[in-house]
Amino acid sequence: MTRFLVTSTLALMAVAVGAPAARANLLQESSQRFHPIESGGGLVAAQEAQAAAVGAAILRRGGNAVDAAVATSLALAVTLPQAGNLGGGGFLVLWLPRSGAISTCPAVRRGPPLPEAVSIGRGEAIALNFREMAPAGARPDLFLNADGSVNRERALRSLLSTGVPGTVAGLAQVQRRYGCLPWRAVLQPAIDLAETGFPVGAELSASLKAAAPLLKADPTSARQFFKADGSPYAPGERLRQPTLAASLRCLAREGPNCFYRGRLAEALSRLMRERGGLINRADLEDYRAPWMSPLQGGFRGYRVVTMPPPSGGGATLLQLLQVLEPLPT
């Protein structure tokens, strides 16, 4: 059984004249601040509800935790692009039992054991680095002005600052090795969301409004994220993304080759040539997502496993936990 603790804060205010004394609010007692959520079949947590529902549906279909995580990530690329992507990168830390099941289907390990895996308890942990990589044409002074100062526009708003994407390679690699469902089945929910559309959430609507000046400067982004009259999508309005759906279908048919060697690779490298970016076909074909040994630490008797560099968050997390660790008495 999986058990998580979720913290919550409940604020109550009542105004009354001559009202009787209020009963004690148990939710404000220290012992009631944490509300366990339990599941015998797994839990999915994501920044956007529709994407989280995709992961939960994958678990109900017999997929394991890897299938659900990959499906959720791909769905986020549709429903909340600032939380999911096809053109960015990321990290993954995974713990697997040596035998038995992850969720409702057996763990699948395709290929020889990974030397980077670390034995922990009754299983093993592994990390995957699929961050973006600098293209071969990048140089140390790429974002500097002639006087040595940083050119922030070039560093933050130009194609020169685009790294070789790693998301597709990373998600495909972990799903191929450890997932249970077919690759296409894991992509299909994201394809459906992009093709038929979905009701825009409040967070996506607000972010599109905030980023409108930047997004509308690019014709493709303007068509993708704004209505025909240029107005943003309000919460609840349906957003369809047929171009993204076509890209996802190509990934479903051809796997990561579509992105790094096929039609999407050609489209990306052509965009870079036309608009002054650096990524070319060789950069895409040479991209690799390496397996890594995770960092380990301890906190109050528990083993903590997290992402090693180039992630800065993993090492920082372990340091913070050491600060919080009670001193021996």
C-alpha cells in the first residue's frame, strides 16, 4: 500500500452578534494538520488535473509507475506546456523492486543490468539525465556583448539559447526499458488531448495572458496558443492543437527517431537555419541521455535517494536535510 502525507491549511472566519462560543475546530489542532491519502494501486501527482487523470487511467489499464509517469509528462506537454514539454529536458530518479510488480504489472527490464544502479533495500535505484545539451556550435562568448557584459536578450529570448532537447529521448528510454504498456498506448492520451482539445485551466489561461507579448511575436506560437482574433483562451474554453497532435502521432509510430532523425528533426533544424539558431541534424542525432547512479543520504532514519549533478537540486536537498537532522543526544 502506498501512503502519502498531504499538508493542508484551513482558514475559517465567522462574524456573529450574541452567537454561542464556537466549537473547537479539530482541523486546527496540531494532530490534525496532516491528512493521509492511501492507495493500494498507486497515486499520481501533477501540476495539472487532466494530465494527472491520464496517469491514473494508465495505472487502471495495467500500466506500471513508469508508464504512468511518462504518460503524465506527455499529457502535460499538451495541457500545461510550462510543466511538460517535447522540446526541453529533465531528470528522473526511479526505484524498482528486484522482483514482483510495480503497480499491477511485472517490472520489465530490457537489456543487461545497469552498472549505475544502486542496491537499496529490496530493490535498486537508478537515475536518468535527459537535460538539454549545448549544440556543437556553441562557444563561451555566445551571450556576451563586445564589452564583456551579458546580452540578456540573446541569452533568454533568441534561438541561440536553445539547447538540444532531451525530453523525448529520456521518456522513450525509460519507458522502453522499464515500462509495461506499448509505447503508442502511453502516447495515445496526449494525442487525444491535442487532437480533440481540452478545457483550458485557470493556470494555463493566466500564463498565456502573461506571456502574450512574447508568444505573439512568433507567428507559430500565436496560432498555437491564441484564438483567430488574437484573444487568449479563457478558463473552460476548448483548445485544440492539431499540429502538436501530428507530432505526437509521429512519435507514436516511429519512436524517438522521429524527433532526432526523422520529420521533426528536419523541421527543427530547418527552423534553426532560417532564424539563426545553432542546432543542426548532427546535434540531434548525437544526443544521448545517460544513466547515472543516484545520490544517497539519510534523514531521521530514512534513506533518501535523489538526482546527482548536473541537477543542483539533489545535492542541495541532502544538505538541507542534514541541517534539519536533529543532533545526537
